[in-house]
Amino acid sequence: MFPFSDEDLQEPVNNIISKKISPMLARDGGAIELLEIKNAKVYVQLKGACVGCSASGSTLKYVVEKELKSAIHPDLKIVNVPIGKTDYLED
């Protein structure tokens, strides 16, 4: 059982994304949006230069996932939702 509720995760996840991850991505013309937190899965959408970039998978794993897992909890799951697929958030 995950030790935090989705509501508990909202503020810390939002803070890390807005204060740490967004500025890093913005330097290369990219952006990230927090879509939802559901069942301890953090749904994000990479935007800007990240869309179609061959390094976006690495960015998700080694920047977004690493920052959130180290700051909040190692079992956190991060899911990138492709643009146009926001109606599809897995249960």
C-alpha cells in the first residue's frame, strides 16, 4: 500500500515540477504539465520542444522520474500522456 493519498501528493509533485523540472526543460524549449495524480501514478504531458524529441524518453526517466522519486517516494510511477490522448488515463 502506498503511504500517501493522491491528494497528499498533489502539492509536493506540483512544487517539484514547477520549481525544478520545468526550468530545466524550458532551457531547451521544452515544457511539462501535471495532468493528474491517480492511484499513486503521476500523469504528465511533455510539451514544446519535448514533443517528438528523441531524448524525451530519457528526459522522462532520468529527469522527471528521478526528481520525483528521490524527493517524494521511490515507488511513485510517472506516466507520460501523449498530446491528444488526455482522455485516456489508465485506471
